[in-house]
Amino acid sequence: MHKSLIIFLSLVQILLSTQVSAQELMTPVYADSITYQYYLKGDWEKLISTGKEAIHEHVDFKYLRQRIGYAYFVKGDYYASEEQYEKALSFDKKDSITRIYLYYCGLYTNNESLIRYRVSKLPVNEKKSLLVKPLRVLDAIDVEYNYRINRDQTRSNPNYYRIGVNSQLGYRLNLYQSFSTYGQRIDSTGISQNEYFALLSWTLTSHITLSTGYHYLSSNLVDTITYRIDRRMKRTIIDSTFYPGHLFYVGASYRLKRFDLGINGSILSYASQLTKQGEISAGYLFPGKLNLYVKSSLDGMIDPNSQRLIFTQSVGSLLSPFLWMEGKITLGNLKNYSEFNGLYIYNSDDATDFRAGLSLYWYVSKKITFLANYSYNRKEYENTNNATVYYNQHSITSGIIWKI
């Protein structure tokens, strides 16, 4: 009995002494030496695990974070690499090597606003070597055409054309402008609408972007009524009505590693009616070659006639290095609903109460991207008998984005 107790106490003492020795070894000098050896050997797994152990033991310094960041960078985990380099930057704000790798982390995660923010913090000579200009009046052009097929005899098939121009007004300031036109006939009424949209975005920090926008609508409704005076004569009366619209938008987005969080709000004044809209959203990019991405958003809308919620769920994946696919479902009444930072406004008299769609983005080259979208919409309106009529609408969109 006594021998067993002595043996047990001896084992406990050995374990405790081993733990104390390990803790004593994990000093800044030891952590610096061993992680540097792993760095020279290219043993990235041991470098990462040893670095994490040192940080857990409250041993932390710039070179340790830089080495862990580089190990993740070589392994292709650019989000984890970015996190480590940002920690390294907290030890030395002027370290150009850290900032250069943060720039490449933004580059390989396809985050242009982050890229330009990182460049803005570099010394002048480093900025010149990366060939990223602070001012690009004509940065990119996108063109879009949309055609919708209505399953209702009283509605024609609408056409929508849009062209957008993006301008870089500085390393952290971006201006996007869009011009579009829409046309449709409902019964005897012809509808034409011209639009102008502008969005100004400012990258406040490496994680926060603020934006404000304005969308102008110019809607013209032309009623054509033809009646017979007698057997030989007909008379046509044309009545034109103009409806201006103004939307004001503000938003903020926050990016934390693989998470995207957003909040925005807008006010739309159209046809003597005020519609208020607020949105919260959250997205996450999963690790892996597929780059699976999910995003959920919830909008609250208030107008003189109703208070309602709209829910949107998106799922995207990289099918190949050149092809991205995204599916989206939207539930709720979309009357005067706006999306994509106020770029699109659904102010048609026929409200959509359900929408499901699929988008494809084909990266032909670094400068050219083709896009295609199909969506199904369930529409509704009230007829002359004040009865609600539902019909289906199929929407087909094609477009191109040219990065100049």
C-alpha cells in the first residue's frame, strides 16, 4: 500500500515538473528561436502549432505573428494570415513587410476596397512598385439587359437596360454611377422610366466601409383612350402623368475574417408616398476549394399602408476557378423595395411577393466578366373589381463587366 502511494506521488511529481519545465521553456527567446527554425525548414504546421502555444502562454511579439502569418499565407489560408499580420501590425505600425503581406491577403481574397486601403498605408516608393493608382476616373464599366416574360394578357413583357461606371476617387474613396431605362405597357397605359443612381463609398478602416447613395426615378405614364364619334370617325385622347421619385440611402458594412456584417437604411419618396426601409445582413465564407458562401438579410419596411418584413437567403459557390454560381430566394411583399445599396428599386404597381433565382458569373479574364441570371417572380395586382390577381413572371438578365 505504501509502495503504491509512493509510486503514485512520484509520477505526479514527474508530470508536474515536466509541465513546469515546458512552461519555463516557452519564453520569448525560446519561442523566437524555435519558430525561426521551423520557418527556415518550411515546417508550417509545427510553426503554427508552436506559435499558438506561445501565444497561449502569453508570449507574443511581432516576428512571431509575422511567421505564423507567413505559414498561413503559404498554405493558402489568407484570412488566417491576415489576422496574424494585423496582430503583427499592432506591434509596429510602420513595418512595410507586414503591410505588403496584408495587401496580398486582400488581393488573394478578391477584396478591392481592402487592397486599396492597404496601399494607402504604404510608403510612397512601395505604392509606386505595386502600380496601384490613387485616381482612376474610369475604373470599370458594366452593361446589363433584362427581359421579363409575363403570364398575364393585360401586361406586356418589360424591357430594362442599364449601364454603370465605376470611378476610384482615391485609395479609399469610390464612386459608382448608373443610368437605366425601363418600359412596359399595362392595358392602355404605356410606362417608361429613366433612372440615375450614384453611390459613394469610403473605406474607413480595414474592416469598416461606409456608403451613401442617391437614386432618382423619372416615371412617365401615358394613357391612350380611343373612342368612336360616329361610324366614320374615331377620336384618341392621350393623357400623360409624370411621377418623380427620390431615394436616399446610407449603409455600413463590417468585415471580420470570413464574416460579413451589414446594416443600411433608405427613404423613398415616390407617387406622393414615403417608404422607409431598414436592413441587417450577415454572411460567411466557408473554408475549402468550393468557397461556399451563405448570406441572410432581413428588411423591415414601413409605408402609409403597411408594415412588413422581407427575408432573403443567398448561397454561392465557386464551381471552377472561372465560374461562380449563386442562388437566391426572397420572401415578402417587394412593393417599393430596394436592394444592392439602392441600385434597384421595385416600384411597379404589380408587387412581387415571392422570388427565386440563379446567377452565374464567368471570369473570362482578369478584366472581363460575363453574368447571366434567371429568376421566377410571383406578381400580384388588383383588378377593376378590387379582386387580387396573381400571375407568374420569368426574368432573364445578361451582362458584362469590363475592368479597364
